[in-house]
Amino acid sequence: MTHSISAKQTHTKIILMGEHAVVFGEPAIAIPFGAVTVTATLTESPTDPTIDCAFYKGLLTNTPDVVASLYHLVSLLDQDLNTTDNSLALTITSTIPPERGMGSSAAVAAAVTRAYFNYFDANLDDHTLRYYLDKSEKIAHGSPSGLDALMMVINHAVLFQKPNHFISIPKMPNGYLVVADSGQTSQTKTAVAMIKQKYDANDAETIASIAQIGSLVKEATHAINQEDLHTLGSLLTANHEELKKLGVSAPIMDALQEVALQQGALGAKLTGGGMGGCMIALADTNESALKIADTLKALAKEVWVHPLKEDL
């Protein structure tokens, strides 16, 4: 019988507020998002090691740049677990829309790492898992904050700040997030590099927006603690305006935000790297969230409604 092992990453993440500024030491709020999953399966390969995923199917040694982080992760796992005598076929199946700011690369890396450790019956603790995720994320995004890697190993909302500091948010308000996939890929690596270049050049507007986003996140943390959805919503919208100033929005993101606000959202913004990806809108009731979601379907590729306080 062919030896086969699967491992599943059962959630990704949504950045509620603070993306991009978090790279420069400002805080960010993230919540787990369980509407999408990814599974990695390892089986014995009759030939050389192979990969089968949405972007590529073939020999591991021939992987294209689009899956460079996956190639480097597998190579590192092979080295550390001493798998040179094993020829494995890696299959990845995912319902996570790739390159949308949901942390799909970190989720894939988590599933793959767990599958390898399970296959070779090796112990994998959270610290070790994050080590591999951090290595993979640096290849995927250049200068990651570390937030995506963190969110793959915990299942509740957090206030995160570089380099590795986070505070659990024990109680989220009774609201709902509408998450709309624009259908346009998020250019996270490009966006991060662009902002870093401006920041390092002491561009005054960039520095001011980074600081303002940090201030908005702090206000949002207070609003969450007070269970004040209306204030939180207005802060989401203000965060979006700062992201527009940073140049990481896009016409489709602004259009999705405008429709959500017109339909009664308490606030709305892009989430993740920007230049595409997903938009989130805050609603106070499930009925309102479903109304917003139904309208957004005309513009979005896919829409989900997610309870804000749901831990996974």
C-alpha cells in the first residue's frame, strides 16, 4: 500500500486594521478566518519528487518563480528531516483565493510543514512551525511583518507588533464582517517594496500615513474593548483612506468599499497587501451583513459573511 499523509490548515487570517504600517513597527489587528482551508498531501512518488498545486504541476526541481517560496520550503524540510532517501509527491488543494491578502502563502506553508512532519513522524511544536513559516514568507513577500505566520498557529484575534509581540484580544464585539474577493490579485510584495522605498527616502506623506494608521489601530483597540461597533466602523474607513494615500488601493477596491458603505456598512476598507485582493465591511447584524454581501456579489468574485467574534 502506498504511504500517504495529509495535513490541513483550517483557517487563514484577515487583517482588520494596520496592514503595511505593521511592517514599520506599528500595531495591527488580525482575526482568524475559517471560511477557507488548504490541505497538503504527501505520497510516495514512483519518480523524482513532484509538486501538484494550482500554479504548477511537475518535478520539484523545475518549479517556476511563482512557487519559489514553496520550493525553498520543501528543500529546507528535506534537509532538516533528512528525507534524501525518499521520493515524495506533494499535492496541495486549497479553497483560499491566492494572492488576495488572506495569508494564502503562509497557510500553504503551514499545511506543507505539518504534512512533512506527520509523514516522518517528527514532533512539530508551534515555535518550530513558525520558524519554517517565517523562512517561507521571506521568500514569498520580501519583508514580511511576521503576522501571517503567527496567525497560522493561533485561533483568536490579536493585536500584533513587530518583531514578535502580540496581545490576545479576548472578546470581540458582536458584529459581522463581509469579505469580498475583488478577483484581482493583491500585489503584496510590490506594495511592501514601494512603501519601504518611500519610507526609507523619508517621504513625509508616507511617514505621516504610517503613523496615522498606527494611531487608528490604537483607537480601534479601545473601540473593540468598549464593544463600540460604530466607532470601529468609522476607523476602518479612515484606515482605508490612509492606504489610498500610500498608493496601495485600486479602482476595484474603492468601488467595493463605496458599495458597501452605500448599503449601510458601518465601515469598510481593503485588507492585506492591496493593489487588488479583498475588501472587508463591518455590519452590526447578520441581516445587514447579508444585504451588503448580496449587493457586493455583482462586483466581487466571491463574498463571505464572517462573525467578528468567532474563534476557531
